[in-house]
Amino acid sequence: MKQNIVLRIGLIPSTLIFTAVAVIVSVLLTVVLFDFFLIDLTLRNAISAVIIPSLVAPPIILYYGKLLVAIASTEEVLRDRTSQLEAALADVKQLSGLLPICASCKDIRDDQGYWNAIERYISSRTEATFTHGLCPDCAKRLYPDLKLP
């Protein structure tokens, strides 16, 4: 896939290369016009001041115009992505730190000092929901007559 030179080598190196090419072209134009044609001094000054810059400037202006358009579209993409990430971050709820939990009943003490069932505590602070079941050890302990696999 064809890729823009700015994307391949970066903004500053591509700008330096393009500027150097523009300077070389203007010097070559000056040398060709002055050395191969016998031009008087007044016309040389006019050529140096008006004609050569008018030949070299349009490509430079177009190049920088394209750079500005690319920068603007990149900034727009960056703003959109930033707002998406900020929205996603606002939706994230996370538990962190130490949770005081009862060693016997497994209730958790909240910031106000109240003891809450672990399901209620986690559900109120995260997007998690709970379903309940019995692990095999508890099922055997609670229902010893039931034959479980």
C-alpha cells in the first residue's frame, strides 16, 4: 500500500527534505538562468526576487497545506478516541485496597462500619451480578443423603 512520506519518515525529516529540495531547485534555476542566458543586472534582480520564488513557492504551499489537513484530521481522530476512552473509564468501577471480611460469615465491612453480605457489597460498587450455587463440598455437607457425582 502506498504510504505518505510524512507517515513513513516523520513530520520534521520530511519537512527538512522538502525544504532542501526547494532550495536546490531554486539555486539550479538561478544558475541556469544566469549562466546560460546573458541577462542584465536589473533583470537578474527581478528574476531572483519574483520569478524563482513564484516557481518554487506553490509546491511548498501545497505541501504545507496537506500537512495541515493531515494534522487536523489526526487531531480530530485523537479527540474522538480520547472521548471514547474517557467514556469507557467513567463506566469502569473497580474495587481496590484492603477489604475487611469476616472470617466466619464472609460479610464485608463498608466505609461506614456496617457489615454487608459480600454479594451486596460487590454489586453496589461494581457492575458484577451474582448467581448462587453450591460447591461439591458444601453440597455433601448440607445434603449428605443426596448422591452427587
